[in-house]
Amino acid sequence: MTTDNPRILRSSELTRFRLAPNPGPMSLAGTNSYLIAAPGAAATVVVDPGPLDEEHLQELAQAGAVELILITHRHADHTAAAARFAEITGAPVRAADPAHCHAGSPLRDGEVLQGAGVEIRVLATPGHTSDSVSFHLPDDGPTGSVLTGDTILGQGTTVLDYPDGTLGDYLDSLDRLERLGPATVLPAHGPVLPALDTVARAYRDHRQERLAQIRAALELLGRDAAPEAVADVVYADVGPAVRRAAELSVAAQLDYLRSRSR
């Protein structure tokens, strides 16, 4: 049974979301848990149930009969509640990583799902993590929409969880997302954005700018400089709360540059 809830907001023609109560330096205002359903459908598909917060899960469950739970990637702010939410709803959980599936099979790149009256296309978009996937809803409005997980955020830039996530994979994923054109971006953190192709190009440009800064830092520090030393130069303005994330991104970019200079 669908209920009106002021905390469940419309994000596109075929999606709504509830912001999970888990704000932080890496999760921004919190994780966006999405509900996908065609107009008039009694069922819903939930993407990223988020942290283990009972009120959050109960409100998602009451927004429509949940027939399927999807996971964009393995991080706990997306998956911690998956087993409990499956218990509440009886719906299977599907993720690219079998470790995060519950009574459901692993997602496959290119797979086309049908849920709550909506076509959902699975796209492998590794880089943030190796198991990151995005969900393309081609019929969501005139340009479609894409649930991008943490591959593209509503604000800021994506951390590469190196060595599991790599810059080469991430750049390839941005290329793949750009080819979907001006779809609406439904990120797991931050606000909804228009024009996926434009956003993907901006993300790629930002990465190229960072690579140029890292090359300059290596000229100063020496080609074998450690990620921590390079981060001191390139990310001198970041606070301690996100310092580790900056070092991971530097390590990913150093690996990318060094692998191409061999």
C-alpha cells in the first residue's frame, strides 16, 4: 500500500527517494534511497536501502510493495540495511558482488530488468569500486534517467577506492555514461542533476586537471614520490576528515600515470 510521506520526494517521472539519516564527510547529506515505479503501479523497486536505520527502512517499505532491491556498490552506506530490508519486504537483493545478494542472483552488465512496470538496464561502471553499477531507465521522461550510485555525485567529485577502484576503469565508465546523452542524473549522494553527458564530460575534465597537477608535483618531488607527499601538494586545502580519501585518489592517479609510462 502506497502512503503519502513528506520525507519521500519525487526525483523524476518514474522515481522517488528518501534521504537516509547518515550525513557525513563522505556521504554528504546522506544516502539517497530510490524507489522506482511506473505511474499507478502498486509495486516498487528500491535501490540502495542504505544504513541500518529502522525508521528509514519502514518508511521505504510502506511506500509500495517492494518486489526487488538493487545495490549500486558494496559500501556500507548503501548495503548495511540490505539483509534487514529483504527480511522486512520479502524481496530479493541483487548486486554485482555476490556477497551483497540475498535470495537474488548477481547483476550482469547489460542485463535488462523489468520491475514495478519499469525497464531497468544494468550498466557496469567500475572505478569508484570494482563492483559499481548504474541503472539506466530509458523511459523516465523525455531523456531517460540514470541512477549513478557514487560514480557520479550530485555535488563534489567521486573518490576512487584504490586499489579496488582504478582510474582507468573510472574514465572508461565516464565515457560509457556520456554516451547515454542528456539523461537525468539520479546520484546516491547530493541533488538530482540534468544532462548526464555534460556532467560526465565535466568529471573527465576535472580528472585531467588533477592528473596535470600530479605530474607537476612529481616534477617537484621526484617520480617515485609517495601518495602522501603528493597529496600534501595537490590536496593541500583538504581537511582531515577527507584526507584519507584524497590519498586514495592520489594513489589511483599515480598508478594510472606510472602504468602508462612503463
